[in-house]
Amino acid sequence: HLLGNAKYPAIARDFEHSFAVWKGLACDVFLADHGDFYGMQEKYRRARDGASPNPFIDPNGYRDFVARAEERFREQLASER
């Protein structure tokens, strides 16, 4: 829960801050704790096959990931209001 969360009352505010920080970061190589977040398998396959430029250099992938995550956050926040 983002609103009325007794265990983490500031969660919505902290997410807002996180999205602002993430959107301001310059990111050339987007890596995450889950390969599915950044298309690791496909990028690895393309890199192994000699793709140029390196598929792991993907600033647009990073921005798209952050935008989709923020959209899901805003949808959940709206549903809780």
C-alpha cells in the first residue's frame, strides 16, 4: 500500500523522490538485479553475435524502464485514492 501504510508512512513520498532522482541520472549502461528489467538475454545474444554498437549501451532502455515504473506507481497511487 502506498497510502495509509502504517509500516512505511512515507512510501509514496519516497517513491516520488526516487523517480525524480532516477529521471535526472545520466545512464549509458542500464543493469538491474533482474535481467528481465533490461533485456539481458537478448542484449547478451546480440553482443555475442557481434552487434555494433554494444547493445548494453542503452540509455533509452533505462529511460523507458523508469517511465513504465513511474506509470505503474501513479496508477496504483490513483487506485488507492
